[in-house]
Amino acid sequence: MTTRAGMLIAAGALVAGTATVLPASAAPHPEPTPRPIAPLVWSGCATSAYPKLQCATLEVPLNHDDPAGRSITLALTRIPHSAKEFQGPLLVNPGGPGGSGRTLAGFVAASLPASVAAQYDVIGFDPRGVGRSEPALDCKPGHFDPVRPDSLPSGAEAEQKGVERAQAFATACGEKYADVLPYIDTVSTARDLDAIREALGAPQLNYLGYSYGTYLGAVYARLHPERVRRFALDSVVNPRGVWYEDNLAQDLAFDTRHKDFMAWVARQNATYKLGTDPAAVEAAWYRMRDAVRETPAGGKVGPGELEDTYLPGGYYDGYWPSLAGAFSAYVNDKNAVPLTRAYESYAAADKAADNGYSVYTSVQCRDAKWPRDWNTWRTDNWDVYAKAPFATWNNAWYNGPCAFWPVDSLTPPDVTNDEVAPVLILQATDDAATPYEGAVALRQMVQGSSLVVEEGGGNHGVSLAGNDCLDEHLATYLATGTVPRGDGQSEVDAVCEALPEPEPLKATPAARNGSATGGTVVAATGGGTAGRTVGGTGGAVLHGLLGHER
């Protein structure tokens, strides 16, 4: 493998290429006369899990500054209220960007206390570009088909191939969606939220946003503070780092969380037999990575796919037992079947994943400036990799199209807010995808907000995931508008204990025959989003629905 010094010597041959830049949307100006919004027409679209689910569509302007121009369609779902006391619509968003929110409405309505859920119309939606909304983006189908090049560039030639692959994705997006990309961004999506509010006939919105959904909610609150009623933001994007700096911070946090997983495996040596020393277990994991580089497991799990498979463990420790089982089977039994099954369950990309990634890049590359000189990416990512090798380069290539994006970047809005009603913020201290510092920053920026912390928790998305303490704070807030208040000496207003760490899976016939989970996997998505498991805990179901940043 070429040394880091050798990589730097080759820097001159690996500068970012040029791309045709599409014109940016018009600069901000006074609000144009809005387009009349027709009331929504709801029809039944029940599922076995959510028999009361209803569906509707809403046309909104592609360019909100040109309301008479082209329209796009948003796909919405609803669980209607059933109580006499009606508190209005509760919009829910799973994050991403690029996550579908249509199913989340049913999950939230079923997971809140029945007396609270009954007071709201719980509204899910596919944001612009996503899922059932039209047009739904798919820039380059098959971009994540296995086996991809090793995410860790072994030399100048390997790095150049990675650069070309990232540039090809950006070029494909520009060629396919030149007229749409200037309007796939967070501010445009926030303005869609207000169109949904108007179509619902509501003077104000209630909102529960996870992950990227916290940033979307903060942007909406900045645009329309008087229309915010109750906003709960769970697992907070740091608004001061969107998006390049936030991704570098993720790399460090995911490496720490991966080490937490390795330490858990070491504590469970009686089950997994990989040793009692966390460092030695981690070394065995990297030897497994070396091995699949030489011979991909099942012909489809190379180093990049291996990282994709284990990234969900950084979001949710409920996946640790099955991931540890696959790790143990590969190392101890020379059995690649559980590893291949884990990849298929947690990381294999399907059409929905291709769509999600297309929207992810479209939003993040458009939202804020990214370095256009690949030398900057190289320097920064090797610096971070030296401290955090687990997924740094995987994440760099995931975001790499932004170095070549064919649309000019916007300036992110300042979400500082002293005009909004109390906002409830929920955050685990050891969250890898949205590190704790982001929640503290948002609490400081949004006057009157309240921060509830899961002390020692490492999961991403912590409410409605099995922690009764957190769920009680959320339910109280939605029922009464009351938020906890600390003593003023700390940024934290309330503390909840973390859930216990998971227990190893018992060996079942399914597990012995290579099942990744021992449960029933019904869907899998790529781009780091873990598969959904039917009949699992609230945490398992929730984490299958969340759209995860990388």
C-alpha cells in the first residue's frame, strides 16, 4: 500500500475536474404572490400494520419564487385524530436527506401514548424528489452495486478512479435532472412544509423530526417562527457545520462507536469467541476487511460493502448481536454466509436506496459550499483517517460528488431564533451520526429550547425507541407544550439513563444457517440505512424507518 507521503506526492495528478455549472436559482427577494393551495383529498391506503392510514397528494411549485411555474407532487399520509380535543397536524420526518416519511406517520401514531396520538392528525410525507413524490430522483441506478472499489485508496491510481466515479455520479445527476437540481435543497423543502400546513388548513404546525429532520425543522422555524406550535427535534444535526465539517465530525464519532462495538464483542467472548481484548477484536475485524478485499464474501462483500454492513451498528446497537455473529462466523468458522446475509439485510442497495442517495447528494451538495479542489478532500480525509480509520474514506466517497456538483451551492440560513415557541431537543450523548455537540449548539441558538439528554446512550434516534424516560418527555410536550427546565448552570435541562446494552442472540436454527438477524427482514436499503425487522422492539422498527446521513 502506498504511504500517505506517496499519496501527497501524487496530489497534482488528482485535482478535481471541471463540471458544467447550472445556473443557481434566483437570489432571495420579497415573497411572491403565493399559489392558491387546494384542500387535500384523503383516501384509504391501509396496511396490515397501520389499518387507519390514509393517503393524499399535494402539488407545490418546483420553484417557490415562481409559484405560477412548474409544479411537482408531494406524497402524503395521515393517521387522523380521534379525540374530541384536536391539537392540529403533527408532521413527522425521518431524516436523510432522502428518507421516505410516509410509513413513519403510522409508526409515530402507534408509538405515542394513545391519548396523545388521538389529539393529532399525524402526517407523513415524502419530501421533494423522494419515494412516491414526483419526480423521484435516481441519478445513476446501480451506483452501489457490488463489488465497489476499495474505499481506502491504495495509491494515486486507485484514488483517481474514486474521483472519477464520484464525478460520474455528479455528471449523471446534472444531465438527467438539470431543471430540477437547483430546487432540491433544505430551504425549498421547508417551504413545502408550509404549503402542507396551508393545505391542511392549520394556522401552525406541530413537528417531530429525526436526524436531518432536525435541521429541516430548524430551518422552517427560522423562516416561519410564528407558525411553530410544538417542535420536537431528535438527534440533532449541528447547524454550524453543514455539511462538509459535519461529515468529518461524523467520521471521528463513528470510529469511536465502532470501538464501542468491538469492546462489547470482547465482553461477550463466551458467545462470539473473538477474544477479551477490544484492541485484538478490532484488529481481527480489520483482518476480515483485508480478507474480503482479496476475496469478496459471497462474491458481493468487499471492503466498501463490509463498511456499509457495519455502519448501521453505529446508528443502533440493537444490530450488534447479529453483526457480531456474522463477524464470528467469518473469523472462527470460515463461514461467509452470515456475513453475506448481513450485507443483504443491512446494506444492499435497491431502487429506494438509489433514490435516497440521489436526493441526499442533491440536497447536501446544493445546501452549502463544499471544497471544489480534491486536494482539500485528500488532506482532510487522510488527517481524519489517521485518527478514525473505520469509515472515513467510505464517507468521503459517499459525499465525493459534491466536489463536482453541477449546481452552485447556496449559503445555509442562520437558524438562530429568539421568536419561536419552546422547542424540545432530544439527544444521546454518544450518538455517532449526529454528535452531541450539535444538540448543544442548537439549544444555544434557539432561545427557550430545552435539551433532554440520554446519558451514555449511543443510538441515533432515541424517542419512541424504548426509553420510557425520553418518551414521557416527548408525550408531555405534545400533550401540554411543557418542556423541562434545568437550573440554568448547564446546557442540559433533563437527563435520562441510557437503555441497557444488548444481549447476545441465542443460537437459533435460523442463526446457525446464516440468518443475519434471527428475525424477519422485510426491507433493506443502502447508503448506510439498516434493514427493517418486523416484530422487533420499537427501536428496531424505528431505525428501519429513519433516513440516515453518512
